Amino acid sequence: MAARVVLVDPAGRVLLFRGFDPARPGATWWFTVGGGVEPGEDLRAAALREAREETGLDLAELRGPVWRRLANFSFDGRRYEAEEWFFTATATGPVDTSGFTELEARTVVEHRWWSAAELRATSEVFYPARLPELLDGLPDHPDGPPLLLDDREPAP
């Protein structure tokens, strides 16, 4: 299980990281802040911890979960079936990636802020694939039941 954060800046842009699978270093994709839930940790605590570790930000307000995504993917030669729960928050400071794990430091190439329009126009790969549409709909379901994204959406 994973907790992810759709971190949006005051301009409405979402923070994404670009990374790669060590087993396939030539293929990169963009993804949201977040990662695995540790034993005994609840989803909200995991989302806050992951955001702090990956961005250096202590989030004042975390909304959701707003989406739930099921994905099948390979990473570093292993197959995963992931259940990802997405929260949303507003960024209030610069991003600091010095808290990355060793694996993140090796496999995350860069980060940047994307508008929904930029995501629609790019040929870059990003996950979840419906992110531009979902960003447009954030105000419509900030604290209701999570929207189930495409069941078993393919991931890298």
C-alpha cells in the first residue's frame, strides 16, 4: 500500500518527480510525491512522512484521500501490485530533496511544477495518466469518498 500527495502550488501547478527503473534506465516517467506505508502507519501519517522526506515540507493541511489507484508494475526486477491512496495539499515553500532515500537519490533525476495544460501538451510519460483531468476536478471532491482511478492502470 502506498500514500501519495498531489502537492499543488498557489498557481495550481502540481509537483512531479522524474525517475527511472534501475532495470530500465533509458525509460523515464513523472510521478507524484509519496511511497510505501510502513507497518503500523496509517495512510495520512505515511503521506505526511513521505512529503517531508521527499520535499522537506511539513504540510499544514492534508486533504483526502481524494483518489485511489490500483496499478501493476515492475521496478528493479520485481513485480508489484500497488494500491495507492492520493491526498492533496498546498505547497508553502521551496522543495528540498536532501531527505531522499539512497534509492530515490539514484533513480530520481529531477523535479518540476506542472500545470494541467502542460501535462495535456507534453509527450512525457506521467502517472496517474489521468492527472490533468483529475487536477481540474480537485475542487469538486476534496474530502468526499475517494475516486477510484482506472483499475489496474498500467504503470512503468
